[in-house]
Amino acid sequence: MRNHSVRQDSLKWVWIDLDDTLIDFRANSRIALRLLYEKMALSRFYACCDDWIDAYEKNNKSLWDRYNRAEITKDFLRIERMRAVIADAWQGGSDDLVNLSWEMDRVYLALLAEQKTLVEGAREMLDYLRGRKYNIGVLSNGFSQVQHLKIASAGLTGKIDLVILSDDIGVNKPDRRIYDYAMEKAGCPDPEAHVMIGDNPDTDIAGAVAAGWGAIYFNRGKAGAPVMHEQFVEIGSLSSVISLL
Ligand SMILES: [Mg+2]
């Protein structure tokens, strides 16, 4: 299948988002949040663990949207995603709340880094792309402290040629500087030689399109065949990549 948004003939590098594209971040995060709830006795704030997870996820999502728009710093995101969800029930002083929030974030990230769940079809897609002799990169807005550990825990280290993280250069997808940086690191300056696969239209896809790359929007679970949009292709399952690249 040929489409100007994929450009099969000139393609050399396939870049893939990590969280919720290769690694099942949502599943892994829920496991880590449940373990954190037990480990740090969070029943003092939430009688029910599911309520804790709901509150955390809602707050975390809105903080990540702001972080991706470069409105807040990484440190603010890390402390606030914990602090805001326990502040109402907190009884002690504010310094102690800040200390506890940092400790929760540290423990959460350590637990998260140990999880192994992959998105369905991720391993098969990587093996297919490798067989087609494409170079494979990860392009992620996640934190360097955990992304490399997550890749290793999931058994993906040997399947990826290059890992580019927003932490490496201090700008996030969709800022095109991270796409330019990826091309520089790959030693391949032709935008038409690159395609991005990712689950976030506002970051992964918007940035790739602006950089002149091909783009495959992974709209996980969407039924049916790939849909050709003007600037990108939309797929519901990673197995569809095999028909596109
Ligand atoms: Mg993602």
C-alpha cells in the first residue's frame, strides 16, 4: 500500500513512540499504582485503591497535556501528580507533604520500570521491521531515568537501534527540534526517509507531519482497515503496520 504519508520507497528509519504504542503503559502504570498503594499505605488517603488510581490518572493526564505543551516543568509534573491527589486528605505540614510526594514519585517510577506488559503485536511488528532491514528508533517524551529501564524490562533492548528522549535535548514532541535531532543522530537528514508511529495525534503525529516525516497514527482498538487521511495513516492494530511498511 502506497501513500504519501508513509513513502515506502525512500523509507530508512521507523520511529516508534514508547508508551502505549510499544509498551502497554496504561496496564503497567496501573500495576505500579496498585503496588504503590500497598507499599506506602495510601489507604490513609483513599479507602479504595481503584479510587486512588482514578484520581491519579485524571490528574496525571491533565499534567502531561500541560507538559507536552511546555507549560510546566518535569519537576512540577512529577511532584504535582502525587501531591494534588493526596493534598485534600493530608493532615500534616506542607513540607512533609512535598517530601512524601517526592518519595511516592520515586517509588512509583521504580515499580513502573520493572513492568513488562507490551501492546499486542508490538514484538511481532518489531521483528517484521527488522526483517525488512529498516532502522528502528524510539522517540519518546518520557523520562530518561525510566525509559531505558522500561525498554530493558520489556526485553526490547536488542530490537531498537536508537533511543531519542525529549529529556536528551529538553524539548518535547511535537516540537520539531526533537525530530530534527533524531535525524541528526540517525545520520539521515532526508525527512522522507523517516516515519513515526505513535498513539498521540497531538504530539507524535502533529510533530512528524510538521517535520515532513511519514506518520502512522495508532488509534488503539479502532476496528477496520487502515484509514488514509490527508497527512497520515490511521491504524487500530500494530499488525496493520505490516501492510503499510
Ligand atoms: Mg504514547
